[in-house]
Amino acid sequence: MTEVIKFDKEDRIGLITIDNPPANALSFAVVKGIANTVANFVEDTELSALIISGAGKMFVAGADIREFNMARPKDVPELHNLINSIEESPKPIIAALNGLALGGGLELAMGCHFRVAHEKALLGQPEVKLGIIPGAGGTQRLPRLVGAEMALKMIVGGEPIAAKEALGVGLVDEILTEDFISDSIAFAKKVMSGGTRPTGKIKLEITDSTIFDKWRDKIKPKSRGLDAPYECVSCVEAAFNNSFEKGLELERKIFVNLRDGEKSKAMRHMFFAEREINKVPGLSRNTETLDINSAAVVGAGTMGGGIAMNFANASIPVKILDITKDAVETGIEIIRKNYNRSVASGRFTQETVEKRMELITGTTDYQDLSQVDIVIEAVFEDMELKKGIFLELEKVCKSEAILASNTSSLDINEIATVTNRPDKVCGTHFFSPANVMKLMENVRAKDTSIETVATIMRLSKTLKKTGVLVGVGDGFVGNRMMHVAARVAEFMVEEGALPWQIDEVIYNFGFPMGPFAMNDLAGVDVRYSIRQEQKKLYGDRRQSIILENLYQTGRFGQKTNGGWYTYDKGERKGRPEPEVETLIVETSKKLGFKRRKFSDQEILDRYLAALINTGAHVLEEGLAMRGSDIDVIWNYGYGFPRYRGGPMFYADQVGLDKIYKSVCNYNTDYGDWLRPSILLERLASEGGSLGKYSID
Ligand code: T1G
């Protein structure tokens, strides 16, 4: 017996245990092992029933995603064929769901004749999150067991349901709680002489055929650029309009088409990328970490308030300090308003909000921070101000406390110099709004200890954030790349394009908004002050005069009802402003540019070349550990469309040689802003990959 499949017998009952850690994925070896065991069971006259279960906390987490692009060995059947053979068995086969049954795991269970589940088991078809559909009979069997509405909810939504709900809708026959395997064997003995129940033979009748178009309308707002959600609806619909065999055929065709398409490859890349970020060289499960049972935030502004909310949401008491009582009270009031909006939207109950507000206490006295485990400084981006705060913290905070800065670009190495604990100084860069955005750039300064790194990486998980470890550099990773791409967008405006044309191109690529709309949201004044600060680093490079001219008009964005766009009262979406267009044309003239047309494709090429080349520089400088880490940062922090992976994965798909050529071409226009990355050049020449690149 292969080591991933164990087989036992008790009386007339056979028991398969899938033991393929870490997720009992249906790898080639597992599929082969099950197929051989099922074939032997069918022939074995001493056996009357067969149970399939899983070892550990999961039943089966699905097909093995790592094998999607591998050639299937000739002696391994396709999963959907194995499941059909289980369903055709002349003797009953029971799925004993000891835990998570997802994707192909639930499809395997539905090919069985009976299903029993542990009360803690979850059952789901999450394939849509990978840009595919259930490809082993799920779209045809699930509606036969639970009906159209539930099947659509599970397959199109992709979320699992609990065993109890599964029992209620007929997906599970019994819930077992005591000794799960012996109870499963008892169940098998009960049904072993009652014959089989092939799911595929269940007749389907549709009562309301409009349900499918209703679902298509329902998913539209969140399915921009996606194909899989619509294909899920079509396959479930096909189950009601075709024979079982025909439905399986259609499902298979659509599954293969999606699986081999660029969008699913990108989403599968992101699945693994999100898991790679936790792998830090030198950091292991045994690395000592500091328990974070209390926190403090210095600065009761928008960011400080949002950060404090994250701790309260994780049930961690948090103090919020500012220089005046008024500032503290205002900050806490803003927090309450944010929470009240969540109550109004039904996300939280009033009781939850009260409990969380009790965890947040304001102060103006540094002494009150003396016993907290971590302090996060979140004040204005001014180095001297930050150093002064860290000096105070060094005096009052207990020696083991971690001192973190939420700075989005300043040098944390320099901040650390004013403390006696550089090993405990780091960055925790939250993205605005801090209580909403999942991304955290965890910044490792040159003396930050591995224990401090381990602590803040674990803190990200505690706060339900996606923490990516980055190094100290201008703008760290995300903003470093964003500012170069945004400058190139501004340069194109100086040379002939208009903000609204560029934003439309970037929106149509899949971003939630373009760079100019994003700047109006974050503040033209904020970008202006960062750019002024950056002149210390890049003073000799071309500067964005249009940004400086716009700033001088006092049009700072949504906060002033007008920036690049004008915002009519209550409107979140701005409209092109003729006054700004006039300013742009005047600026072009003063700069000596003869304004010219930019095609949409050229705009996209220039913008992405800037983004990708700067990402390659970031990798070259060791500020990010992997290309896939950059993809996670851009998906979670800036809305890079997941069905395109991230900038690094996307560059691989376009072709690094093409990207490198574009960068060299645009380097003549933008100078060192697009100085070709040596890493990009090397990978392009070697046929390498940015998305797979890793410094470890
Ligand atoms: N294939 C390969 N590896 C997998 C895997 C899978 N299906 N699921 C998990 N892993 C790895 C994961 O990469 C990580 O590896 C480790 O297991 C622990 O995962 C035919 C075609 C199950 C909820 O989409 O949602 O079936 O980093 O860190 O937080 O129709 O993993 O340790 O090296 O996420 O406890 C459908 C995907 C597949 C479920 C557990 N199934 N997995 O979460 O641990 S397509 C899915 C998850 C399919 C059929 C189709 C989660 C989890 P490493 P983890 P976790």
C-alpha cells in the first residue's frame, strides 16, 4: 500500500485513510492509491462496504493544486473518472468526513453513496477562488443533493458550510461525534446490505429557471474581469437542462479551459504567494516571540486611530497617546464614529462596539505606556518628530517592549539610533484606512532581531492582516514602486495625456481606480510633501511639475472637494475639471512639451514598465525576499487584479524580454526613474522568472 493511502479491514468493512500531509490533497499518488483500493474492494467478496476517510484535521483539501500544470502519469486515472468509478461500485462506499472536505475532496465524497461527517467538518467548493470551477462532477452532483439555490451559493460563493448545515440540506446523512471511525464503521454496517445510492441517478427538476440569471446579476459587481463565477452558474444550470453524462462533459470542457487559462494560473500563483510570505529565512516555529497582550499607539490621527482599532478588534487592550487631551478625545471620537458605521451596516452589534471601545484608553502621559508590550508610533512623516518620540519611549517603556514605527517611507535605521534597543525597533506599515486594509509591510531594520521579526509577523496574523516582511528603503516596497509609476503617469500628463484617460486605462486593466483618483483619495498635499522629501534622494532626476503646480492651487483632492478631479457634494467619484486641464496645458507649454496623443496601450505599457522595473530594483536591493511577496503587496495594498497575479507574475506572462525592451526604451524619456534593473536584464536574458525569484 502506498504510504499516502492506508487500508484496514474490520469485519466486512474496508477502511481507506488518506494520509497526505499537510492538506490530504488528492495528489497523483493519492488518486492512484484510492483507485487501486476501490478496484480491489469491488472484487473482494469478503467486503460488503468501504469507508474513505482522512488522517489528521482534514478529510481532503482538494485536488493537489501544485500538480495542475504537471503531466498526469499514465497509471493515474483522472480524478473525475475515479469518482465515477466509485459511484458505479456495486457495493456501498461511504465518505467519513473527519474534517475539511473542499473542492475535489467534497466531489470525492459526493461520488460516494453515503456521507457521514464529524460535527466540526466543513464542506465546500472553493474552486472559484482559484479562477476555476469544480472539475470532478461537483457542479452536477451538488445540485442533485442540495438543490439549485444551495449549490449556486456554495459553488459560486466558494465558502464552506458546517456539517450541521450540510445535514440540514441533505449533503450529509449523519453527524458523528464520539469515536469518529468506530461510529463510521457502525454506520457502514447499518447500510452495507441496503444497496448503493448513485448521486448521478438523482433526477433534477427546476422550479424557477430564472434563478440562474438572477445569480448572474447578483455576482456582477464583484466579478469584473472574472470568468469562473459565470461558468459556475452555467454548469449548475446545465445540470438541470442536460443528462448527467452530458452535464459532466460540459463541466469537464469548461474546467480544462479555465484551468489552462492565464487567469487561473495567476490566482493559483497568488494562493501560494500568500503562504510563502510567512517563510522567513532563520525564522522557525522555535523562534522565541514576545507575547503581545497590550499595546499603545502614539498619534491619535486617522492612521493612529485605525491602528488602535485593529488591536481592539483582536481583543488586545490599547492605549492611544497624543500631546493634548483634545487631540486624544478627537481621535477616540473618530474611532467611535468608525465603529458606529459598522453597526449601521450590520457588521458589528452595538454590544461588540462597546466592548471594543472599552479596550481603547486615551492618554497624554508617556508614563502610561511603561508596561505595554508594543508601541506603534503613527505621527506625521517628520524624522525629528519621530526621533523625539522614540527617545521618550526608550525612557519609559519596559526593556522587552517592541518599538515600531508606522512610517511609510522614513529610515527606521535612523530612528533606531536614538534608542538603546535597536534589536526591538522595527516598522509596521499599515495601509490607510488601517482598520480596513489587510496589508501590513513589516519593516526589518538592520539591527532588528529575528525574535522581533517573528513577533511582528505573528502579530500581523493576530490582527488578521497580511504581513509581508520588507527592508528599509525609500517607500519600502509598495510605495517605492507606486511613486515611480505615478510619476510616469504624471509625466505622460505633462506630455499630452490627461488624468482621466490614464485612470480609465488603469481601471480597465483591473485596478479599483487609477493613480490620479487614488491621489485625490490619499491627498495631493500628501504626495507633494513626500515628493519634496524624496528630492533629497532623487533631486537630480526629472520632477513632476504638474503635481507641484496642482498643489499650489490648493486643490488637494477629495478633502478639498477637488484635486485632479472635482467632487460634487456627496459624490465619491470625481468628474474631469476643465480648470485642471487648462493648468496641464499651461504646464506642458512652460516645460516646452508639444502635447501629443497617447494610445491606451502606450499608457498601460509605460505605467506597468515603471512598476515592474522598480519591483525588480527592490528585489535587486534585497528589500523584498521574493517576487511573489511583491505580488501579495500589490494585490492587498493597491488592488492589483488577482486574476493577473501581481506585477511580477504579470511580467512573466507578458515576457521579461518584452518588459526589458520597453524599460530600455522608456529609460530615454524618464532617465533614472526607469534605469533598467540588472536583475530584470539577467532574468530576461536567461528566460528566468520574476514571480518565482527569491533571495533565499
Ligand atoms: N493543493 C496543494 N497544496 C495545498 C492545498 C491543495 N489543494 N491546500 C492546502 N495546501 C497546502 C498549502 O499550500 C500549505 O502548504 C499547506 O497545505 C497548509 O495550507 C477537482 C480542481 C485547506 C483551508 O482551493 O483553502 O479541488 O505552505 O497554510 O490555513 O474540482 O489550505 O505548508 O507548504 O492554507 O490551515 C480546491 C485550498 C482545489 C482549498 C487550510 N481546494 N486550500 O488552510 O493551511 S482545486 C482549495 C485552502 C480542486 C477539483 C478542483 C487552505 C485550507 P505549505 P494553509 P490552513
